[in-house]
Amino acid sequence: MNEEKLSIGVVTYNSEEQIEKLLLNLNNVLEGNIEYKVYVIDNGSTDKTVEIARHYESAHNNIFLIQAKNNRGFGAGNNAVIKFINSDYHIVLNPDVHISSFDEVEKMLSYLEKNKQVGLLSPLVKNEDMSIQRLYKHNPTVIDLFIRFISPKLLKSRQDWFVRLNSGYNKVGHIDFASGSFMVFRTSVFKQIGGFDDRYFMYMEDADITRSVNKISDAIFFPEAFVVHQWQRESRKKVKYTLIFISSLIKYFKKWGWKLW
């Protein structure tokens, strides 16, 4: 029998403004409702992130801090928990996510309990004003990724197709490209595929792992439950992040096959 029903992994890097809010939120939502463990994987923060995480680790017997020697990125950070988790389900989430109540978690886990073929569940993700983030995506092509990176207004009809805008975002369905901001894995599937491909520093690791899950089980978009995500995108304006994006794109298409359009 598994030690806990749910494990949670959050990768931090200079996340002092988000991590305390997240740990408080998780405690308020989950405590007394489910057996769970939270793993904070810090990628070399230079602010107070580690200090805050240590405080919560000392105050709670189900919160654990893992400190990486260097910043290897989102995927490698999340993979650091694989040898520790022994749960039924494993959530990967960003530090700037908020869960409104245990009801949302319960709906996700209940769906996974009833649908054993599902290895990854992606809930509806909302902005802080409760508008919907359009993250119900098809497998990307080179054009899809570049036009989204450049501008949300470029080739608008193509971008609407890519995020399945005509679906209404109100029906459960297969998903090709789930958002890494919040993913619920069947832990056995997460372990079977070896977690994330850690060759990606950032960008495309979520598209990649969704495809890996879909090779052995099903990835599902589940709008019957939601989480709130701040979705900060300012870093894309920096040249170094543009270069990282291009590098990740090349790795992704070399692995899965080049498709221009």
C-alpha cells in the first residue's frame, strides 16, 4: 500500500514572493482531507526562497526541501523527486498557482480513480480575474510555436485552432500538449516514462512529457476542475530566453519529427 495518496512537486528559483503563499494554500486545502507530501525543489535561489521552505519543512512533517547544486531547469528539478515519491498521484505545479478548495483536487483525483487508462490530467487553468487561459493545445508545429512566441495577434485564426478555441473549454477531452503550470500524473505513469526529459532547460518540456504519456496511456483535459495561475511571461522579452526557446524547439522536433505547419 502506498505511503500517501498524493505527492506534489514544485520547482523554485527566486520564488520568495510565491512559495509561502503556495505552501499555505496547499496546507489549507489538503490538510485533514488527504494523505500528502510536498516536495520543494530549489534550483539555486539567491533570495529568501530556501529560508522560507526550510521554515515550513521544520514546521510540517510532510513538507520537504530538496536543494539542487545548480539550476538544471524545470524538468530536471521535477525529476529529483522520482526516487522519493510512493504515491498514487503526483502533481507538478508552478509556485504561482492557487487552488480554491479541496473540491477541485477531489474532482481531479476521482476522475483518475474511475478512469484507469488516464495517465495525465490537465485541469482548466484560470487567470486571477477568472478568465480562462487557453491551454488546451494540439501538438505544436514550428509555425505554431513561432507565431505564439512572437505575438498573440499574429495569424489569429491559426492560433485559435492551436488552442482549440472552438471547443468551448467545457468538455472533457484528449489533450496533446498540457501546460506544465499544473499537471496531475498517475505516479506509476510518471515513473514509467522517467519523468521529464531533462535535456530541456525550459520551454517544450510540458509538450514533450504529454506526448510521452500519450504513448503509454491517455492525457486528458479536464475542465470540470480548475486552478488559478498568474502566468507571468515577461522573461520572453529577454534575448537569452529567446535563445533557450529556440534551443528547446530544435530538441523537441529532432525528437518527435519536424512538422512545419
